Amino acid sequence: MLRNIVVGYHGSRSSEVAAEQAIALAEATGGRLYLATVAAVTDDDLGGDPLPREPDIADLALGPPPEDEDYERPAEEPPSLEQIHRRCQDLHMACEEERLFGRHPGVRLLRRSWSAELLVIGRGDERRPGAIGPNATFLLSELVSPTLVCPRQYVEVRSLLIPYKLSVSGGRALSFAAGLCETLNAELHVLVCEPRRATAQEAAENAEKHLRAYRVESTIDTSPTPPHEVVHSAALEREASLVIVPGAHKR
């Protein structure tokens, strides 16, 4: 499980946290780490006729950056790729550096994720408090592989929460979450968000049967509230370290 983990790294504090989370996951799962950096190039650099500019989803969604916000900068510089590579060597972990080229970092990382079992990224440059950066926003809108968006600080994964629905994406996400919990010895909280009682009961019973194949400690609850209204409070209540969102790109 998670044999190929790709990390988007560009020397910022958010990507440093992403590298820390990825190293911990790779160490626990025996995976191989790929540190991917994207160098922006122009149409002239790539050669050929310029292509039409792709729409910037993040700019449309987040709007202009705040003018009066003073964000706190880290006191220390994030580690270099060489330092991260040496740390992986000390942990006897396979780690490779990849230099990618493209007009849009988000698009290039998305394509690289096609052959990854997990893509790990930071929040990026926040344009307003609580929002994520444009590249992270783009990646979340076009998900192909499981993608972990890291918080501002490293988090030890002890429990997972998944809003579950009886569907193809729900089943795949439940398998991913259960396998990860089994590997990390973490607790799994399944939250069935369904207003219809009979459907919710069916989904809960299905999830219970599904989890019998895994050695995980789990709880299954139901809620008539839509996921986007209840997941945040449920994660806080259960002290979940990580939230697995099935079909996130569709929501």
C-alpha cells in the first residue's frame, strides 16, 4: 500500500510540512518517495505555437489577495531537497528527486499523480485566511489519485474520519481509509450522511461488512445532515487527524 508517494515541493513552509507528512507515511508503509519540483516555463521555452491560456480556477474562486493581511513568516528557512534526501537516507528510505517543467505547476503535478498512489501537497500560498493556494485549489478540482492536503503543521495520524455513502467512490475511499488505518494502527470513524433512514441503515451495514476484512478499530454513525454541513464538526468532535473525502473533485 502506498508504494509510490509523490510530494509537491517548492521550498515553502507548507511544502516542508507536506514533505514531513510524506516521509512519515512512506516510513510506515514502506513506500518510495518522489520529491517533485516544478519549474515554470513559457511557450517560447517549450517551443511551438503558444496554447490558449488555461482558466485559473483559483483566481475565480478566491478573488484578489487581501491588502492588509500580515502573514507570519517562519523563523527558519525550510530544508533543501538535499537535506530531505539525506534524512531519507538516514531512515533507509528510498527517495528520488524529480524536476518537472510546465506552464502551470498544478497541471504538471496533476499529470505526475497519474502514476502515484498518493500525492501529498501543502496548502500553498494563502490568498486569504483559511483558504488554500491556487495550485492546491486546482488539484482538488481535478483529482485523479488520492491527494493529501496537509495542514500548517505536522500532524501524527492517529484517527481518520470518512463521510461514507453507498457508491463506487465511497467503497474505494473506505478501502483506502481502512488500509491506511490498518497500516498506521489508527482508529477509523465512518459517518454515513443520509437523510433517508432505510438508505442510511443499508449503507452502515454495508460499511460494517466491508471493514470485517481489515484489522481496524472503527465506529459507524449516521447523520441526516449533508456531508458539507457536518464533516467539520464531526472531525473536531472525534479528534480526527485526517478526513478522507470520497469523490472530492465532484464536491
